[in-house]
Amino acid sequence: MTLFGRTLDGQEIASLVSLLLVLVLWISVWRGDRRESHWLKTWNAERKARRDAEIAAEGGQPRSPSEKREPRGPWG
């Protein structure tokens, strides 16, 4: 096989194939990670909306993120 005017032997062809397979594996893992991150963000948003609806149904006010929370833990 000739690539860019250079004749490749079996070892070099195997190296190129393995490099391409590693690239495909890396891309598939990256896509899965992005999909998982997106799912987690939507799940958290839905969970917060359900919790705010429960608090509102009980007659309380849902807490906004800008409200100051009580200090927790040893560092306050």
C-alpha cells in the first residue's frame, strides 16, 4: 500500500488501523459523556421544578438561588 508516496508495510498499516480505532473509541466515549451530562442537567431541572411545585402546593415559597442559606458544616 502506498500513502503519500511512501510504501507502507504490514506493521505500519496495523498501526494506522489501531490509531483510527482508538480515535473512533475516543469519539464515542466523548459523545456518551456529553449525552450523560445533558441528561443530568435536564433531570436536575425537572427535579427542582417538581420540588418547587411541592413546596408551593404546601403553601410555602420556593427558595430562589440568590437567597442566603443558613451556614452548614464546619466552615459556615
